[in-house]
Amino acid sequence: MKKIFQIFVGALWRVAIVGSLAVLAYYSANKQYETPTTGEITALTNVSSASKLKDAAILSRRSAVKIMSLDPQTLSISGASGTYVTLDNRYFILTVAHGLNPDCAFVRVVPDVSDGYEDYINCQKMIEVNLFSDYAIIEVEKINDLSPISLLTHVPKNTDWKKSFASLSNLVYTGYPNDIGPVTVQGQVMGYSTEDHVFMHSYGWSGASGSGVFNEEGQLVGHVMAILIGETVHGINVLEDVVVVVPLFKVDWSVVFHR
């Protein structure tokens, strides 16, 4: 009787193991075909591992913001992009000057558009609006959902600038072209102008202005200013694949310490 019981228990144990393995295999198979959530796909860290710009793209995505600026006279709202940076234990947004209301009261920073435009950060102080070099520095409070770019550790030094802006160097930015995004766009340096502007073969449109541009090492090297306009036999055309970048060294950060 004891021997029969042992045989029965052994058989039952084998059935339990086989059953458990079958259940695990079933759930594993289902998991493979399970559709990921929108949040998983749009995660700021969800960047292709095959890209040489992966690390730089993640830094770009985790520091990109949307800028909303109101013109109280016309009640029109202009949109731009920006980069969340830090210096001297303070926090700022680097963006473009064009289209930006210099009055802090009419400027809002949106760190995550997917949460809606009601979740915004107020402008604390307009540090600088430089129309000549087309950049603006906006001081803001700390944004918990983003990671600021340190201007002490993530900026090129000396020969790094030459390497970053050499022809065919890879660059990447994250912004809101055509009011969509955030989208991450890569490009290559086409050339460099005597006015200290970088021509990048990429994609740009209204709304991308102000986006921070990063090199392969994840260093912030500039911001998107505009796209080129070209003239053909058929008239004026927009060259949305030629993006003009303002090098970061044209931004005077010394004003931060005086205001």
C-alpha cells in the first residue's frame, strides 16, 4: 500500500510540474504578443539601441520642453521648443528669442504635453532675450519630471567644438515641429557659415525653434533657430531639410550671475 501511495504521489508531482511549465509557457507566449501601452512606447528612455545617438537622444528627450507665449494684444499664442538646463544650482530654459513675449507673465513652460497644457511651469524671471543671436534664457523652478543638462559637464570644450561641427558629424534634437511631439530628430552637419551658424541636414518646421541640439557624446552644442528659404524658377520654397543651428558658445551665460 505504501509503495502504491509513493507511486501515486510521484505521478501527481510530475503532473504538477508539467502543468506549471505549461502555464508558464502559455503566459510567456501571451506576453510576447501583448501590445505595449502608449506610455511604454513614448517613454523618454525608449530609444533604439542600434543608434549611435541613443545616449544623446535620451538626454535630449529628458530635457526637452515646449514654450507657450501669449501676445495680449492679438491674443495669439506662439509655440517654440526649449531645453531645461542647470547652472550654479539654478534652473533655466534655453530657447529662441523670436516669437517670445519678453514679459514673464505671458510665458508658460510645458514639461510634458501628454499631460495636457494645464500642467505647466511658470516663468520666474526672464534673464535674457537676445534678438541679435536669437536666444532667450528663462529662469524656472526645478522640474521634477525632467533631467536638466548641466552647463558645467555637458558642454564641449576646446577641440570638441571643432569635432562637433565638422562636416557629416551626427547631431540630434528633440522638439515640437509643426506643434507635434515631443519628437526626436537626427541630422548631420552640412556646413558652417561665417556668421557662426551651423547648417544641419535634418528636418525642421515652425515650433522646433529653440530645441537643444546634442552631439554623439551627449553634449549640448546649440539650439535650432530656423530652416532655410530657397528660391527656384517656380518661386520661393521652404527648405525644411536644412536646419540652422545657433552654437551654444554664442549664448552669454555670464548674465545669469548678474540677474
